Amino acid sequence: MGKLQTIAKDTAIYGLSSIIGRFLNYLLVPLYTAQLSAASGGYGVITNMYAYVALILVILTFGMETTYFRFTNKTHTDSQVVYSTTLISVGAVSAIFAALVIIFITPISQVMGYGDHPEWVWVMALTVAIDAFLCIPFAHLRQQKKAIKFAALKLLNIIVSIILNVFYFAWMDGKDVGYAFYINLACTAMLAVCLITEYTGFRWRLDKKLLRTMLSYSWPILVLGIAGILNQTADKMLFPYIYEGSHSEMLEQLGIYGACSKIAMIMAMITQAFRFAYEPIVFAGVKEKGQHEMYEQAMKFFIIFTLLAFLMVVGYIDILKYIVRNPDYWVGLKVVPIVMAAEIMMGIYFNLSFWYKIIDKTIWGAWFSGIGCAVLLAVNFFFVPKYGYMACAWGGVAGYGVAMITSYFVGQKYYPLNYPLKDIALYVVLAVLAFATMTQLREDLPLWLSLTVNTLLILLFIALIIWRDVPLNSLPVIGKYFRKNK
């Protein structure tokens, strides 16, 4: 139980920074969508460019974050040597990438469809190269349990980014989408300065033998990561090439999909916060016994609270839609519950993934993610030309669903865990029924009445959680007021 409490505490810290950060980043969505109309395709450019950035970031870190956690907790390894070896390897790869993009900027920008704006491409290449390197100092902060510093720096980066974006797009009434990328580079450079104490003040040493061992562990994670990120971004990268319409129409549709998907990103926040807290604890706990119950309960509570988040977003979608300020984008709101369902499946898959990481069989992750990615790509290739971005949303559900199911059944063979499936199924069924009710009432009732009913349904779901699994007397701070005096 102590482990679960530690996860809960760290998840609260990481989650608070993540939620606040994402909320602050949400301020950029109304800002961008107000200044860049759907028809301009400006937000489509942002959506497409950041999809490439996400994929490249995974490639440049090549699984070394997880590998760093695994090796720094091994009994016969020097954690400082592991850290410096990781820094050097990721830093070198990132520097080579940035140099190659700058050298071949003309053909690269033309292939991406930005031949008229090669500066967008090299600026984001330099940004992602620095970001990849900084992932390791941030991982070091997590490993050292410096959650406050981690959260503070992440928030600082976001706040400065918002200030600069507001200055240009709102105060100066800017319309040049390229400034979104220039500001990102400036903020990333600032972070590199703020983190300087995390990669200086000690002797950098590259242990070649250790690196070979780490790479043998990390390369399946890289394949897994590429497949996983493709599940999130492949639709946005492929859309320009497979959508049947004009270039301007394509950017408009991609912008609508990207903007409305932002509303669903609360699931990404929860999954990310949980991952930041859970991953270091799981690998540190490999040396201890009795971890199975913690894994099982962590899965259960993750699903419960992501379902609650799902219902809250769906229930108040008519309020949350104003995150996307321009009504021209609202035609895409129908993708929100679909994208959220895919994010829940991704989170479950992430929780399931620890069995093969713990037994050092990460090749399984590559297979599962690869299969899921193949399903997603197939859905996109066959259905995007006819159904547009709706096929992108359902492709995510199909891809993550397949990866999740295959990981569960294979995992039960190699690392069996007794997940509370009946309890989980109960919450899933009730959440689906509540969602169906909310969807129907949104069409049949006035807005104020549907919001009232949605609130009651959410409160009933919360009451069920408290009654079955989280009694009030077990909660921190307020729990003492619900305990019976003996």
C-alpha cells in the first residue's frame, strides 16, 4: 500500500504540473484558432509539424529514458556512469540529426510540403534535437525523486511560451504561423540553461561496453516507441498524402481534427502523469518482493479515474468546446470521445507493458506496438479517403485496442497478474451506459437540462467509486473527519 501511496503522491505532483501545463497550453488553442481561421490552414500546419516532432523525439531518445531507469537500478552498475553514458549517446545522436537537417534543408522541406518555408523545418529540427537531449536530465530528476523541480521547470517553460505567444498573436495581432515554432525554440533553449546543473559538475564518461548492453535493451523500446507514437501521430503525418481534396482543404480538415483532438488530451495528461510517477517506482521495486498486488491495483485505479475523466469531458463538452474559440472548428467535436477512448486504451497498454520490461523481454513491446501500428495505418489508408479525419480517430481506437489485447494475453502467460477484471468491467459498462445517455440527452434536451443530468450521472459515478473502492475515511487530509472514534 505504501507503494500505491507514493505513486499517488508523485502522480499528484506530476499530474498537477501536467494538468496545469496542459491547461495553460490550452490557452494557445483559442489563441491560435482565433488568429488562424480554419480555412487558412494555419492550425493544420501546426498539427502536422508537431506530429513529425513527436515521432522524431522518440527516435532521437531511442528508448534511453526507460533504459536509464532500468540500468541505474541494477545492482552491479554505477548510476553516475549510466547517466553520463546516456547523456553522451542521446546528445551525440541529436546533434548529428540537427546537422543533417540543416545541410539537407531544401529537399527535406520540399518533401514535407513546406518548400516555401524551409525555416519552419530547421527551427523545429533544432528544437526537437535540444528537447531530446533534455529528456535525459528530466529523467534524472524523476529518478532522484525531484518531482518539485521537474514540475517547476516544465511549468516555467509553458508559462514563458504562453507569454511570448500572447505577445505576438494577440498583442501584435500576428498571423504568421512560423512564430509558434520560433517561440518554441526560444523556450527550449531557456530550459537547457535552467537544467545546466543536471548535466555539468561531474565527469562525463562513455562506457562503451555498458552502452552496448543498454542498446540491446533499448532498441526494442525504440521500435515500441516508434510504433506507439505512430499510433498517435501517423494519421496527422499521412493525412496530407492520402486525403482526397485540395491542399488548402486538406490543411483545413487537418486543423479541425487537430484542434478538437486537443480537448481530448486530458487522457494524455493523466497517462503522462501516471507514467512519470509509476515508471521509476516499478523499476526500483524489481529488487523487492510482493509487487504483484501493487501492479494489479494500480491498473484498476488508473482505469477507474480515466473513465471518470472521460465522463466529465463528454458531460461538459458544450462548455469545453470554447477552448477552440472559433466555431468553424466545432464541426469536429464528434471526434473527442473517440480520441479519448483511444487514449484510455493507450494508458492501459502502457500499464500492461511493464511485464516485458521487468523480465527484460522488451522485444514483445515492439511486436505489440508494431501490430497495433499496422492496424492503425491500414484503417487510415483504406478509410481516410472516404471518411476523412473520422477514420483517423477510429484508427487510433483500433490500433491501441489490438496492442492492448495482445499484450494482456501474452503477458498472462509470461508474467501472470490477477487483475480485478470483474470490478474493472463493472466500471467500464457503467461508463459506457452513462456516455450513451449523455449523448442522447444532448440531442433531446435543452442545454441547461442536459448539463444538469450529466452532472448527476457524474456524481453517481463518483459515489460508486467512493462506496466500493475509495472510502472517504481513507482519503488524505479530509479522511480524519470520516473516521469513527474508537
